[in-house]
Amino acid sequence: MTELGERSFVCGLLCGIRLRGVTRMSYTDQWFSECAHAAFKKLKKAARAEAIEINFNIRPHFIHGDSQVAIRGIHANQAIAPFEAPYFDGFNLTISESDAHRLLEELPGSLEMWEKVTQAFLETYAPQRYAPIRT
């Protein structure tokens, strides 16, 4: 069984989002945690079918709404999604589409799984339709 950790989960999300043509996203701890939680629920279902063991959990705080696991994941992926100074209220997806696709292929799970996970994230971020991941 293959394992998937929080850093790889957020990396897969960011790559999937980049492959939808998104290059900038706003960021607040609570907002990102809510979206990551929606994507995590989808991941748990999809991972069972692909024999992937998830070694983390995302649970937004019952008062504040943030998740330390989701926040650590975004901070661990600053190489592909650096925060914008001076307010750090958004980040740019600086990774190219070809590199995003290559990274997704290296992560556990199929491209279809990551597409479902990314869709769950984006539907929570902005309830509108996004184009499928470009291959």
C-alpha cells in the first residue's frame, strides 16, 4: 500500500489547481482549511479505491475554522506557491503546467483521482465550474 502525507496532498492540490489554468489564489487560514477539508473528504473515498494509505487528517478547528495540517501543507509547498508580500493574503502558482503535470504523475494516485480532489477544493473555493485538468 502506498502512503500519502499532508505535504504531498497539498502539492497535488496545487498542481491540480494550476492545471485548471489558475495562477493566483487568495488565502486565509480558515478559507484554505475549509477548501482543503472538502478535498480531503474526496481524497479519502478515492484513495481507498487506489490502495493509498493516508497518514494525516484534516479537521478544521470547531471555533476558528483553521486546520494546522492544511496550513503546514501550504507552507511546505512555498517553492511552487509562494505567498505575496507584504500581506500574505494570496499566493501565486509559479509552477509551469508541464511541471505540475509531471509532479502529479509522481504522486500516489491517478490523474483522475487528483482531478476529483481538485474539483472538490475548487467547488468550495468558488462554486462555479472549472475546466478539466489539461493533459
